[in-house]
Amino acid sequence: MARLSADLSMANAAENADVVHSHTWYTGLAGHLAALLYGVPHVLTAHSLEPMRPWKAEQLGGGYRISSWVERTAVEAADAVIAVSSGSDDVLHTTRRWTPAGCNAQRHRHRRGYPVEPSGSEESVLAELVDPARPIVAFVGRITRQKGVAHLVAAAHRFAPRCSWCSALRRRTPRRSPRR
């Protein structure tokens, strides 16, 4: 319930906004309420949607049903939805409004892969024990069931012998320090 009450505060703070943006179900209700209160467009960024993550019921208990309702309501009412991957874009079809036939608002799919200029010299990369001539298997993410770390580790013995293995793992989502 604390998450939902935070949404009320966020919606109230958007009084002078021209557009509101929400990320995930945690802020989806705030974006939806702000759009209703102030008549501004709501842009929602969708990651993996709650109804497609049944393991979250273990973590959230009864809150899972509330988070699923909040997210469905926010997604279906949003003026634009940005899907961060083809997977989340596909999941949007599970909501009534976002089916191809029922979609009146804009849908956008973000494609992964950013053009990045190399930083540092080849020698500095080699100094870090990464051979750019060899294939690299990398994982950067939280150690949670839905990220598939167990599948990656179980498959590691099948990697080509030439592969380098790199990982940056984190136990859970980092928490921000409380505001004072």
C-alpha cells in the first residue's frame, strides 16, 4: 500500500507538467492519475508486464493482484507506450487496448543496441584480460530467477572453448537512499 500512496504524491506533484512519464507498475498509477487530474498525456515505458511474471506472486503476495491491476489499467489508458524490447512489445498484445485492432494510441518499440565509440586503446582492453579477437559471453544483471542466470550457468559448459566469460552480477535492485 505504501507504493500506491507514493503514486498519489507523485500524481499531485505533476500539477504543472505538460506530459507525464511512468516506468513499470510502481509509477504507472501515478502517471495514469496525473493524466486524469491534469488532462496531460501519459507516456508509459513497459518492461516485462506483471501478468506475465507469475513468480512475482511469491514476492508480492496479494500485492501481485493489485500490481497487475494497476499496470493493466495504466497500460490500457496510456497515450503512448514504449516497449523496451520485442518481448515486452509482444506482451502488450495481451492487454485489450493494445491489440493491433484496438490500438488507438501510439506504440513504440525500443531496439537494444546503442552505437558506442570505443573508449581506451586496444592495449587497455587487453590489459584487462579480455581478448577482443575471441567471442565474449557477458551477463550484466540482477541474480533473480526471471533473468535466467541459472539457465546461463547451466549452459556454460556448451560455450565454445575460445569464449571469454564475463559477468557483473548484483544480488538485488539497488535501493536509493531515502530523501531527507
